Amino acid sequence: MSTGNLLDVSGKTVIVTGASSGIGEHFSEVLAGAGATVVASARREDRLQALAERVGASGGSVVPKACDVTDSAQVDDLVDSTVAEYGRVDVMINNAGTAGDGGPTPERLPHALFEQTINVNILGTWYGCQAAARHMLADGKGGSIINISSVLGLGGQQNYPPAYMASKAAVINLTKALATSWGDRGVRVNAIAPGWFPSEMTDQYFAAPPFMASILAQQPMGRVGELSELAGPVLFLASDASSYMTGHTLTVDGGLSASYGAARMSEDVTEMFAAAVPDGLGTRIGDVT
């Protein structure tokens, strides 16, 4: 049996929400570069147009379509118009998200900010899932739905945005629920839970040395991710390489979730073990001395 190019997405039609910046913009570039026709949606039409022109200059195909994912009618129109123009939707990536409740302590958080985050992250994801699945189920050809969660949906973190964490946890459970409902008809539903990556949402935090130091102290790999490191995961879930996978959340977080957020061992403690354990057994191999 020849495996060929299992990550091939050429000829597929893909919708990416939240494509005007960050991870969604990167997904659009990666998938278009791999031969897919990408319908990139967001509220900022100027950013989408710039993305389409940039990708087009490299030979890829990105079609900009404005959409506010908190409006179910707009999401339905996004999917319906894509099907009308290109015949079907093969892959739906529900990437649009916000952390509008970031900053205030939970006890001072205005309800409006909490609700805004819930509306985008949960309702927007739900609207996209249902709109895409209706077409995928009706034409009998199945498809792949990819929801973007977060490592912060896997557990709580002190004084981090509560609506963001709760909504990203809900995305993981919604992914499982829909996977069990639609899997017997060929519609796969999976999620990606990124850790810390540069984006419009995180850049202001990365620029603050105390916050960045706190992040890095929790990272087993000792660094934040690079957007290029999300290319493989999204191509995997969008392609036939993951044809027997559904209901799964793929963490891409540099090992953060594996450590339950525990800080990496400090150099002082590392040196303490090296000195205290006999016969050099407490010394790490590969440490720079």
C-alpha cells in the first residue's frame, strides 16, 4: 500500500475563521500554500484583502469573506456562499477567538467582558460547526472540522481570564460531543490546543518581561512556540492522514500540559541535586558547565 503524500490538501476547499491575524492568518497561508482554496473570514476586511493579495502573489488561493462569528446568520451565509461557489466545504477551521476578559481579576471582571468572550469562543465555534456539518452530512462526502481550543482549556491558572479558560474547555467538550454524533457519517471533529504562540492577542503580554519570565518558567522546552510549528498539526487534521481520528484534542504546547503548569526546576535546585547525589548520578547529561 502506497501512502503517497498523506498531508495532501490540494483541491480541498477550506474555511478559516478569525483569519485576519495570528494563528488564523498563518493557517490560511499554510493551507493555501499546500494547494487548498482557502476562504478566509474575519471582521476586518482590509486585513483579509491584504492576506489574499500576499498569498495570491505566491501562487496560492485565498478568498476574503467578511464574517462576525457571533452572528449565526452571517456564519450560515459564509458557509452557504462557499458551497455555492466551490461545490462544498471539505474543511472548516473554527479559529476565531478572543480573550476579552483578560486583565481584570475574576472578582472585578465586568459581566459584559465575560459574555463577549463566551459569545465568540463558544457560540462562534458552535455556529461554524453546525453550518459546515449540515453540508458535509447532506452531500455524503464527510469532511474535517477543526476547532481551536487552548492549553488553558485543559486546566485553571491563577488570575488568568476565566471566560477564556472556561470557553476553551467547552470547545474541547463540544468537539467530543459532535465527533460522536457525526462520526458515523464521515464528518470528523477534532481540536488543536495551542500553548503560547506569538499573535496579536499575546504580543502585548510577551513584551512584558515579568509575564514572559512567568511563561518560560512553566515551559519544559524553555521557549514559546513559533507559528511554523502549527503547520504540521493543521495539515494533519485537515488531510486524510488523520482519517481515523475524531474527537481528539491535539496539544501543541511545548510540553506545558504534560507538566501541569509546574515551573521548571531552577538552576539552584538542579545544582543542589548534582552536588548531593553520589557518583555524579544527580548531574544532568548535556548541561553546559
